[in-house]
Amino acid sequence: MSGSTPTYVFRKTIADFALKNRLPSVHQFPRAVIDGGLMSYGPSLREYMERSALYVDKILKGAKPAELPVEQPTRYDVLINLKTAKALGLTIPPSLSATQEMLHRVA
């Protein structure tokens, strides 16, 4: 699913629709999983905010925004809603549980 504003605003409606129709839903933002979506996969929001703060700091100290390098995310987070997975009849494989540092579970 796209990380656009409408998909974020209507995340609960989308998650409910997907579950009602027994469709797995994959989202960019963790909030959608907390609201009932099956899973999210996307750049770490914590890292994103930290990097953004560093950019703001550099700009406030006089750096020219056009001269700052463009950065790519280096860390991605996976969030799985186990309750939704169970409702869809899905089993989360043990191999995913092994990536504990990346895998967050919502029960």
C-alpha cells in the first residue's frame, strides 16, 4: 500500500475492509498495523526523525539546504499484527521471529 495521505487517513477503514474480505494488507506506516492492518514495512520512523533533526540543526547553523546530501534510509522496520494474522488464518514463520531486532509484534 502507498504511504500517501489518503491511505494514512483512512488506514482503519482500509484495514477493516481488508480483514472483512480476508485480504492481507501491507502498509508503510506502523500505525496502520496498530489499527488492524496485517503488516507494515518501511523506513524506521525513529531514524527518519533523528536524521531530519540533524538536517534542521545544520540548516539553522548556516548550511545551505541545496548543498546537503540526499540520504537513503539505512534501517527498515517490520511490524506484524498477530491478531490479524490469526483472523486471516496465517501462520507467522519462525524464521521471521528470528529477526527480533526488526520484528515487532502487535497482539
